[in-house]
Amino acid sequence: MEQIDHLWGASPDTAEGVRLEILLTLVDAYEEAHHAIPPSDPVSAIEFMMEQRGLSRRDLEPFIGSRARVAEILNRKRALTLPMIRRLS
């Protein structure tokens, strides 16, 4: 990590830049093998964004549908559809 800090900002077409790229690739491979982050649950991601933006379930109705449909999605009783995902994004 010290080497990466030292080489940070090196031009890609220099020896330092190539060394930095190799070190970053090695760190990425190590982290993927030993500390992989699983994909997030879609409902958890929605709840996180709601919390971050101060949104309520009612605020999701234009994107998901009725109040009942929003409740079904957030209670994991119904899956998100592709059109819902597109509107939410």
C-alpha cells in the first residue's frame, strides 16, 4: 500500500505508471479473493436510498405503483419488475 501511495498519480505511459497498474491489479485480485463483497439485496438498496434521501413509502408510489404494491415489494412478497427498476433508477 505504501508503494501505491508513493506511485499514485504516475503517468500511465511511464515505468512508475505500469508498476502502479500492476500493484492495483494485485490488490484488487487479493480483495476479491479474501474480502469479496456480495451483491446487495434490491430491497435493502431501496431502503438505504430511502433513508439517505429522507423518502417515505408514499414517495415510491409513482415508481412502483399503489401503496399495496409498494408494501408487497418492501416486504419481499413480490419481486421488482424491469419497468419498476427502470423507473426507480
